[in-house]
Amino acid sequence: MKILVVGGAGYIGSHMVKKLAKAGNDVITLDNLSYGYRDAVKYGEFVEGDLGDDSVLDSIFKTGDIDAVMHFAGFIQVGESMKKPSMYYHNNVSNTLVLLDAMLRHEVKNFIFSSTAAIFGEPEYTPIDEKHIKQPINPYGHSKLMIEQALDDYDAAYGLRATCLRYFNAAGADPDGELGERHVPETHLIPLILQAASGRREDIKVFGDDYETNDGTCVRDYIHINDLCDAHLLALQKMMKDDQSARYNLGNGKGFSVKQVIDVAKEVSGNDFKVSIEPRRAGDPAVLVADASLAKQALNWQPEFAELKDIVQTAWNWETEFLAKQ
Ligand code: UFG
């Protein structure tokens, strides 16, 4: 197959490009490098450009041989979305519609969309399955849900098939050590903890220890980037075989508290570091854990990195072998 990966220079996109190429597919990455890195695109063709730019999209699609599009070029920071909603609605909604309309013009009818657990809002129960009510509590979650809704309508009216994958907490790095997480600014827990473990950061700040959880800190479901990418490939194959749209929650189904993640990072790195307790961060639900049984059963998908220790180990290798040497 020939697959266009939009946002293929970012964290999840770059791992996906590698997975697709290794599975024998032709891959084109489109990325404007606003957050991505050119050197993270190690396979296939690279086009620098914006997903909201019709002329770039037309020039890519006009070859007529693209079978499917995977879209990873969303903005992802919840806090930033509260302060700058316009940015989120423009990129995550308007630009995505430009991409979808270009697909329709060129009769490309298979789409894989990076969605998020943030579409569910404050959980009414855990683990969260696909039926859980969707009530986002921030513009980031709204912007992703809007596209999920648009995709239902595009399917009904234009026959555009889409699979939306709601990620819980993507984590870890390419086990080969070629790729990893390089967000600037970094806001995610595991890379920040590992910066503290390697001495690049003074301490790790725990945002709240007074939640209704076992140790008072927030519980999240960490899913390894490779497992996430496997699920994308399986979802694409199933969608094309069945000619049907789908929605899946992707997680390990196991929750770990912030304190547990810190303990695992200390064990993996063999280093101690300072931990300071801070006030809660706005908009953080106490517990977010996926019920991923639908994805497991429908896609015959089984996460390989079921142990948090193994996930953190790959991220630690990336921190020490790549990031700390930058
Ligand atoms: N945390 C800290 N200290 C830090 C950073 C994070 O204590 O320095 C805590 C957070 O408060 C949270 C947990 O660690 O309880 C995980 O935080 P992350 O920022 O790593 O991830 P989130 O769960 O906030 O966000 C993830 C995705 C988002 C997505 C969201 C769905 O990164 O894109 O899940 O709710 F929207």
C-alpha cells in the first residue's frame, strides 16, 4: 500500500512511518516541522508543507496512487488549548477538514485519525469503553471530538471510511533506539521524570497528591508507542478489508499512579532524584484507564509492552543515548 502520513515527523507519526515502511508499505510523510523533526523521518519520502495547504495536498494526491491517510498532525497540549482555543480549532478542526476535502477530491477513502481519551472528559466510570459518554472538558478534547463527528457524516454522505483511535497515555520509545519522544516544551510525565533521573532537570513536580486514589496521585494508562503503532496498522488493514469505519480506545487497561511511575523510573535508571509535591494541575481527571477489549478482540491486537518497567526502559534508553547527548 501507499500511505500518506500527515505529521510523520512527530513523536507518534515518526514511529508509525517506521512501522509502515518495515511492513513493506510505501510511505510519504507530510509535515510542516512546526513541532516535528526532519531527522525523525527515517523512511520513505518527505514533503515539507502544511496539512491546511490545498496546493501541497493536491500535488501529493494527484499521483493517484495513495491508498490511505494517517493523520498525526494535531496540537496536543490540554493547558495550551485552554489559553489558545483558536489555535486548536484552526489546526485540529479546520486544517483537518481541508485534508479530508482534498482526500475526497482525489477519491482517497481510507483515513486513520489520532483521537484521544480527552474526548470523554471527566470519567463517569473506569475503565473507559467506547460507549462512555463523550463530554470533553477542554478545547483540545472538543476539537478531536468535532472531527470524530465530522467523520461520521463524511462516511454517510461520501463513503469516506475512518478509524478513530483514542489514545490514553502514549509513552516509551522505539526499542531499536532510532526514535523517541522529543516534545518542546515537554509536558508529559515519563520524559520529564527521566530528565530528572539523568540530571537534566532539577526535580520532578507531582501535580497533586490529594486525589481519591490509593496514594493520592493521578492514575493513567501508559501504552507503548510500538503497541500503539501496531494497532494503527491492524486497524487500517481491517478497515480496508471490511470497508467499514470504526472507533477504538487504545490503552493497556492497567493504571499506574504518578508515584508508581516515579518508583519505576528510579528502579530502571538506578538513579535517585528530587520529587516535589505541587498543587493539582487544572483539568486533570483522577483516573484515566482504557477498556481496550474491543480493539483487542476486533483487531486481534495484544500489547507487547504490558509492563510499565519495559515501557520506561525504552524511554530511558532514548533519554540517555540520544536526548542527554544533544
Ligand atoms: N504530571 C505530573 N507532573 C508533571 C507532568 C505530569 O505530576 O510534570 C501528572 C499529570 O498531572 C497527570 C499525569 O502526570 O496526572 C500524566 O500527565 P501527562 O501530561 O503525561 O499526560 P495527560 O494524562 O495529562 O495527557 C494525555 C495526553 C493528552 C491527552 C490526555 C487525555 O498527553 O494529549 O492524556 O486526557 F489529552
